[in-house]
Amino acid sequence: MRFVVQRLLPCLAVLFSLTAPPCHADDGVPLQWKWEKGRVLRYRMVQEHRQMAPGTIAETVTRQTIVLREEVTDVTTDGVATVHTSFEAVKMEMDTPSGKMSYDSTNPSDLVKASTFLFRPIARLANASFTMKLNREGKVLELSGFEKTMSDILPPEQDGGAIAAGMNAQIKHMYSDQSMKQMMDTSLHVLPDKPVAAGDTWDRRIDAEMPVIGTMTEQGTYTLERIDEKESQKTAHITSKAQLSLNAPSPYAGMLKSSMKNGTASGEIDFDVEQGCLLRQVQNIRMEIETTVLGPSPVSAAGRQTTTRRLNQTITLEWLP
């Protein structure tokens, strides 16, 4: 009997090796942020915004550059990190049909511009900070502090009619914790919640609420194209495509209505698998929004004025080692 068992075991081992599914690295790798208490990450974010004036070929180009410093101050046992984020430097350049303007927080000669109406908000960012809580996929669970540091530039409540009130609401939203949370989540929450292999995809939906305009929805699909290995570095190369839609509210105060005629987004992401951090991300956004003023208008005898704005935006986020 012992002889039979000794002969049978090797045969079973061979049979199992032929029938069992092989295990390869291509079965999937986890893509996760590796949060470590005390770790500091620095990023440069460049936003280039191009807008065509309605009814003309004149284009306004705004380029905003921000250097962010992110310090991990705590990490829970389930991988949720507390990250304190501060703005180290800000720069803004505007190229308009009427001329060029710029502001640089690192340039002492631009200090006088910081108090002007046009550059005061961007100048205030140089002293702003906030705190986030993020999970391993980069999802921003909480964000606080940004609104407080920007409170002194917010417009006061005043009686200026429905349109003025709507503009004030948009400005306040722009510098709110909610708005910053949406922006950071869009940039950082790009990873899947399970291991993936080359060719695998995952979906993500983002709903961004904007006063007066409505809720902007981004329905996107991410694809792991490949993992490049060079020396000790493994870089996951990810692409994304998304459709944008606008769920506009009822005409604001019976005077203003917006609709999305066309909206798309695409992007590329490089993520360091071993270090667990974003190396580079580029997002390209194209939108065409139609806005109709329903109330009395001095340029429209019928009381209606419709304009279509074409917006092209490129956002680049790069790690500064």
C-alpha cells in the first residue's frame, strides 16, 4: 500500500499542476495611496482655462499655477489618512483681448497687486490651508478649514437683485470647503477599489453642485493601460474618458437658465505603484454651455438673451520630489 501511495502522490501533483489555473502577476496589482505619518508630498497644479467670448472669435486665456504642500499628520488602522494641505505659492496670468495681466506671490514687486479687486482672491490663496481625510483610493472623505482661511475675501450680503445675489452665491461657493473637496476628490480619487491588470477598467461618477447653474455630473471610465517597470520603479499608466452633463435647476429667480450643449473630459495618469503616490495627471475638459437671460434685457426687446460659451480647460498635476 505504501508503494502505491508513493507512486500515486507524484502523479496527483502533476495532474493538479495541469488543471489548476496559473497564478501570474497579470492577475492584478493593487493601486493604492501609501499613507505614512510624517510623509510630505509637494505638487504643482497648473490650470489653463480658455473661453471664447459669445458671438466673437476673441479668446480669453487664464493660466493659474499653485504649489501645494501635503503633510500626513495621522493614519488610522484602516488606512484613512489626515492630510494637512497648504499653498506654498500661487501665480496667475491672464491674456485678454484688452491686454495681459499677471500676479506672482513669490515676486515682491507684485505685492501691491495683492490688494486689488482682480488679484485679491488668488493672492489670498498663498496663505490658505485646509485639512483632508482620505482613504487608500484617494477619496476625500472630509475637508475643512479652507473656507475659514478665505472668509475675509467673500462678498458681503447685499441687496443687488436676483442676478447679483446669484453671483455672490457662486463666489462664496468657489471658496467653500465643499468646492475645494470636490476639486481635490476629482484630482486624487482616481484609483480602483480592487487589484487590476492591464486592460481592466473601473467607473466613477462625480456630482459637483454649483449655485444658480445647477449640478454638473461627470460619468467617467478609467483604464489601466500598462505598468512600466524601470529599475526599481513601477509606474501604472492610466487613461480616462468621461461625459459631462448639467442638471440645471428651474430658471433662477425666473431670470436665468443654463443648459449643457456638449461636455467631454479625457485624461492620463501616472501612478507610482511602489511609493503609492500620484506622479502626474493631465485632464482635458471641453464644454459648451448655453445661458438664457429670461428677464428684461436692454439688448433684447423680447426680454430674452441667449449666449453660448465654449470652455476648454487643461489641468496638470505634477509631483515635486
